[in-house]
Amino acid sequence: MRKAGCSAATILDRLCALVRPGMSTLDIDEEGGAMMRDFGVKSACKGYRSGNRVFPSFTCLSVNDEVVHGIGLSERILKEGDVLSVDVCIRENGVIGDNCRTIPVGLVSPEVERLLRVTEESLYVGLSQALHKKRVGDVSHAVQKHIEDEGFAVITNFVGHGVGRTLHEDPQIPNFGKAGTGPQFRKGMAICIEPMVNMKSPQIRMAKDGWTALAVDGMPSAHFEHTLLVDEGRPEILTIPEGAGSAEEYFETKLSGVAV
Ligand code: MF3
Ligand code: CO
């Protein structure tokens, strides 16, 4: 899972680096598919089934008020001031690496910048609670508190999850809840924490394509995700890109500046 996490994170990094105004989300998805081929890994999104629907893209690309599970489209052209969530979820040697980041396309307003920052912070605030013998509710509560203290809205329709040979395993990891409740973490468990945050209302609705979730308030939405391994002292982030240093260093850098 370390290997799969590293591949997922490196692809996410490289994909985010090439996003420019004027590109379509299909262009980005095709680049993602090519990178997966080069890495010798498979998309865990493409072909994903929900009921009788099959997800068509290599990656999930969600623009502005699209919350999650956006599909790469040739007619969806990115413009300066948009935000784009890039969700890269792959399978390598039979195990999953799943991570996501929301990036500005060019310059965005200070309030949207704050949305991105607070959502990313809430991921690290939650992560630092994913410890041996703590409970799922400890993560959920910490994520929710950070987001709501900053005046944003936590989405409750989608949750984080256990992960391993399949993408979505037990336990579910909501981004809202009560500390000290829920299943207990154990050293060695692999989980995905993935806060999804709206600016005003937590309400979402489904687009006609049956996959894309939209923010009902019509405002930009943010999503950050890591795959990690529960441990005693601190969790080990598995979705760390090549060249980013050790998991320890990465955690330190990301957590500094966030009051936990
Ligand atoms: N990171 C997303 C998740 O955990 C990946 C979804 S793949 C899709 O749900 F096929 F459902 F879009
Ligand atoms: Co996930």
C-alpha cells in the first residue's frame, strides 16, 4: 500500500501541475490515464460500479460547485478563477491508493482561497486523531469542528472509508460526529480521510449524469483526501509523492500552522 499510495500521490501531483485555463477536464483525465499507464497501475475509478452505472473516467474532476465524482468532458473548459478537485484513485499490485486535492485555476478570490486552506487543514486535523485505540468519532468530530469554527459547511452525504484490496471498506469515516464514539482504530488499519466542504449550505444534489454531486448553494466546493495507516504515535500518510521526503517530514510540514 505504500507503493500504491506513492504512485497515486505522484500522479496527483503531476496532474495538478499541468492544469491551466483553457484545458478541458477530458484533457486532464487523458493525461491522468497516460500517467497511470506509465506507472503500470490501473484506475480504480474507471469501471467503478454503482447500481447499474459504470464510472467512465480515469480520475474524478470536479469544477467549482461540483463537489465530487465529476467526469472528464471535452466541453468542460477550465477558466481563470475556477477551482478544480482532482481525485486520483489507483490499484497497484492488488491494493488501492486514493487521494484528492482541490486547486485554484489561476487566481481565485480570498474567500475561495480560505475554503481550500481550511478544507486541507481539516484533513490534517482529522488525520492526527486516527490513532491506535482512538475512535472514528474522534476523527469525525475534529474535522467537523475545524470546518464549522471557520464558518464553512461540512458535507454529510459522502464519507471517508477503510481501504485495502477494495476501494471502499469498513469502517465508514464521516466528516461529522461525536468524539469518543464509533469503531475503534487499530494499529495497521488502512483508511481514507476525505473532508468535503461547501461555503454556505451542506446540501448537495445529483447532476443528470448520475455521478456528479453538486453544491445546492451553487458556490465552490473543496475536497482533500489521503490514504493512511493507523499507528500509535501518529498515522503514516501513504499518499506521499516521490521526492516529498519521509512520511514524518511531510506530516510535520503540513501540520505546522494548524492548531490541533
Ligand atoms: N476518492 C473517491 C472515493 O473514495 C473515488 C471514487 S471513484 C468513483 O469515493 F468511481 F466512484 F468515482
Ligand atoms: Co476515497
